Amino acid sequence: MKGFTTKSIHIERFKPDVHGALRMPVYDSVAFEHASSKDIQLAFEGKKPSHSYSRISNPTVEEFEQKIRVLSDAFAVLAVSSGMAAISNTILTLAGANTNIVTSKHLFGNTFSLFEHTLKPWGLETRYVSMSNPDEVANAIDENTRAVFLENITNPQMEVADIAKISKITKEKKVPLIIDGTVTTPYLFKSKDFGVNIELISSTKYISGGATSVGGLIIDNGNFDWKNSPKLAEMARKRGPGALMSILKQEVYRNMGACHSAHNAYLQTLGLETMGMRIDRSCENTLGLANYLSQHAKVVGVNYPGLTDSPYHEVAKKQFGGKYGGILTMDLESKDACYCFMDELKLIKRATNINDNKTMIIHPNSTIYCEYSEEEKLGMGIRPTMLRVAVGIEDLEDLLNDFEQGLDKL
């Protein structure tokens, strides 16, 4: 069986190019001509596999989707405009007013805001539990639950739940399990093997090849009976396992205008070819940096599942094949110390992104979570003394030198 990187480079073309190009061209076209009136009718009805309008489908985007489908061993993939679009479109497809989803408060700030500030006024209830406590998850699910949602490594809390245990619960309850797998990608985490039904990814991160473009992915593993999902039950009787993608493409994704651009799809297809090597380097650098920081006298604490004293080390090792992602958090003695340290850094960038080729640092309490009260932040595990470091692929010695000179100024 071919390895991940070999496969990503040599996946058989979904459709041949008329000129034999080794890379799918960028189809920066809005509309596509059809041979007859009947042909365009069938295209709009979804009965003929062809393109009519790039907000609905595009050849370059389709090629990207097919590569992701093969690499993740999924049933179907839909590429969208961003990671947040992947989450919002999926939830809107499955849930509605007077229903609920079960999740954790340990979420990326914008995801929490989507649930609390955007979808809650429309009548969706969000139930918050500890994903480290399977009994809490099970007890929160009822007949109105439409999904269980969690991040497989929470950003920035660095919590890792036992996904196999949670998927056993959701399977028994006949509720789909949705995982945000942005920080691992299918390279580190084969979500289907752990019973995940839908995996959502911000392809802006590792997949893009170094923050070249924004995008998102909805990955349907094809292992949930959509007749058990009330909003999809009727479509499931017609389309079987294709019900989720049918509703997305014919209604929610189409109507919300969350389309992925052809240019971004092209860039992210290129990013796939080197992603494995970049993730390996990023994970190695993060572990090296975490070990250094955990022994530094001026660092109060380090949170990274790759450290053997992390409460999530063993479950992360089991789920992610001995690699632990490219993000860590560190605590200093005060918020002022965090600011002072950040301002002294020469190489590391003060910026908000993760899984770039460049190492970046941010103070989540005052930035990503600035809209929340201090009490709310603490409830989400966002301390004023915490810094998030998204580690890139630079030479580790250079990163260590920059951290050392910055810490020396405290």
C-alpha cells in the first residue's frame, strides 16, 4: 500500500485533462456551457455529473475534493470557503430550532461564538459537557440532539478526548459524531477508524501549504444512517448514504454561498503534496520546544499532549500515531510577562494563525476571546497568563534561541 505522501502526489486523476496536464488547470470561470437544454436541466437537477455555475461546483475544486476523499478514505467530500463555513454549513444541515447539539466549552473562540451568538438566537440549544467524561456526553443526548461536536485536539486548551469511547456512545444513541480535525488532518488521524461520521477541517492551515489561502472541508465518512437524522430522513430514503451531501449541495451550501474558489483549491492541492513532510517537521519542532520550555525556570507551565506528564498523552499517542500536533500553550507569571515576552521575540511572528510554515505566537485571552468576560474565559480554559504557540518548520535551534533570548528579558 502506498504511503500518504506518495498517494497524495500520484492519486489517479478523477477526470483526464484534454492536454494531458499533470496538474488540474485553474478553472477561474463562473459559468459552463452545455450542449443542449436537456443537459443543463439534468445538471441543475443533480442527475448529470457536470458543472453549471462555480458557486455550486467547479472542476478545479472537484479535483481537490476527490484527492481529499481518497486520502481520508471517505465516502464524499465538499470543499467550502473556510473552516468556519464547514462548521456552520454542517450544523445548519443537521439541526434547527428547538433542537440541540452536544459539545464542550473547550472550543476555538469563533466556533463558540457561532454556537452562542449566531445560532442560539435562531433556536438552537448548545449543551456543554466535558468530553473527557463519556457519561456526561451520554446523559446530555436526548431525542432532540442532532449531533455531538468536538475538536480532536482543542485549540488552545490542548485537551484530547477518547474519540473511540465517544463514538461508541453516539452510535448507540444514533446521533452523528462530528470532529474538527484541523490540527491533525487525515495524515495524523484517520477519523473513520475511530467511528467519526463527519470530519471538518480548516484547509487554511496545514493543507494550504503555508497559509497561502483560506478554505474548509466537510468530510462524510459514509458510516451514518441518515434516516436517523430527522432533517435528512426523507432524502436518505431517496439517496441513501448520499443524503448529507445531497442536502448540502442542493440547499444549504448552495444557498449560503460558501463556495471554495478555484484558485484556492489549486493552491491547496499543491499543499497536499508536501503536507506530510511539513507536519512531521512541525510536530518534531513542537515536541522539542515543549521539552525545552517545561524545564525553563521562568515558564510556569506547558500544555502539550506530546509531553509524557500530560493527562492526554496516552490517548493522543493511540489516536495520532505517536505525533501530537503543532500547537502548544505556555503560561508565564502574569499577563504583563506574556506581553513583555512576545514583544522581545525576533523570529517568531505575533500573528493569529496555526499550522503555517512560520512559527506564530498569540495571547488568546486578549485577542481571539476578547469578546468574553474574564469569568467566561476561565470557563473555557483561557487564562490571562497563557500564550499559544503554533510551531512552524524552521530549524529548531533557531526557535529555541529566540525563545531563550525573549525569556531572558523577563
